[in-house]
Amino acid sequence: MRRRSKAPSPPLPQRDGIDPVRVRLPEDPEGAWGTVGEHLVDRYGGAIGVGRVEEMLAGGRFVGVDGPVGGDEPYAAGRYVWFHRDFPAERAVPFPVGVVHRDERIVVVDKPHFLATMPRGRHVTETALARLRRELGLPFLQPAHRLDRLTAGLVLFVVRPEDRGAYQTLFRDRVVRKEYEAVAGYVPGVELPVTVRSRIEKERGVMAAREVAGEPNAESRIELVEHAGDRGRYRLLPVTGRTHQLRVHMNRLGLPILHDPVYPVVREDGPEDFERPLQLLARVLEFTDPFTGGAMRFESRLALSGLG
């Protein structure tokens, strides 16, 4: 089997902290594409419009290693082409990303509520990754893990691409201790602490995850820290990392997290209320550094406001 050669470095710089899209022209055994333009129209015409692809070609927005690519250039399988997508209009998230720790290998930050960890869907430049690349001047920065957009707190980013795998492996192998804090209703009849185990599935395009019958794939320990009136502050210790796991498990106990727009009921889509953030915070990260062997512990500087 012929090994694919390593892709060359992109000829386009980042834009607003976002890398250009890289396209490798595939094999064309049926000869469907006589020109590069025909392939790009087939590939992206449905997503961004045939007319827009043609405008981008005419404007030199598609670039190869030797410069702008013309739509009438002969098709050549294996060729690399780069371009920047048109960024969607995004509402600015009015909270800063706070740097908790920075060294030559990692950056640990406090991600605010409502800010996505990295570009996805309609959230592109208003993401922690894009902001940090711009603000810190670290173009190769990448996250070692993700934190849900509505959840605030600690996220670990890796400065150099060659180091990223080692830190990702810590999260994959579940050797990072993660501690969350949440504010939810206080119900005296709920016996705590408790370990919740269930099987959680999340369908693409469906807002809420759901618990189903079957072998458990999600485990969380829930502890009550304090309560005042009808609200409580909880310590959440996830063993696994399923999508929305803590929110699902708190809801299962009859303790939905304060201001959760999905559990127990999915609210109608509309402008987000920055005054009512989900009261869930990734408070602590602990791990052994894979390079130095040192014990690392980071604690969020953010605070939840829902208990009063």
C-alpha cells in the first residue's frame, strides 16, 4: 500500500485565530472532474452555494502551494488546496478567558459560560481556542480536552503540536481527576453522597442526551457541600466523560442544575440570557505531568452565583 505523503504547510495564515481549511483532491477513477473548479463546486456547492464557490475561485480565495488556484486548472488527484470559510455572524460572549497557568508546554484557562472550547458549527471565532490564539500569540495552541459550551471552568490547552498527544492520553485514559461544582435545588429526601451509574446516549442533532437500558457507560459521584433554603451547592466527581453526563445525572436525582436550558425540559431556541448562566463549574484538574512527572493541580478562580 502506498503511504500518503505528509501534507505541506498551509500557504495561508490563520484568520482570527482559525486555521484555513485543507483539501486534498481525491482520486477520480470515473473522470468526473476535468478541472479543480468542477470538483470544488461538487464538494462545497451544496454547503455554501455554487455561486459562492465560483466567487471564491474568481477572487483567489482557494490557494495551493504555488499561489491562487484557478477554477479552470486541470484536475490533479493528490493536490492540496487551502481556503478560509466565510465565518458566520456570531454574538460576542461578554466574558474574558482567564489564564490560570502558562508555561512552555501548557496553558490552563478558566473558560467562561457560553463560550465554546473550539470551533464547531455556528461558533467559530467566538471560541476559547480562537481567542487564546489571538490574545496569547500562540498559533499552534490546541485543547487537550473539551468542556461543554454552557459550562464554565478549567480547560487545558497544549502549546506545541508534538506535546498534544501525551496530554490527550491522560484524559482518554481517565487519569485526570476532575471535580465540578454545581448549584441546584435542595431536596432533603435525596440521600447523598451517591454514585450514579447509567447508560447515556446522545444522538447527533438532538439537544438532550438520554438514559437508556444497557451496560452503564457513565458514572458520577454526587455530594452535597452546603445548602441554604431550597438550594444546594454540590460537588460532582465524574469517573467517565459522556456528553452532558453531570447534567443528566443531576436531573435523574430530581436535582436539575440551576438555569439548565435542556434538563429537565428543552427550552425554545432564542437569544441566550448572559445573566442566567448554567450553574455548573469545572473547578479542579489534577494529574501527573507526562513530561516532568510532577503532580499538577489547578483550581478555577471563577465562582457560581446561584446559591445567593
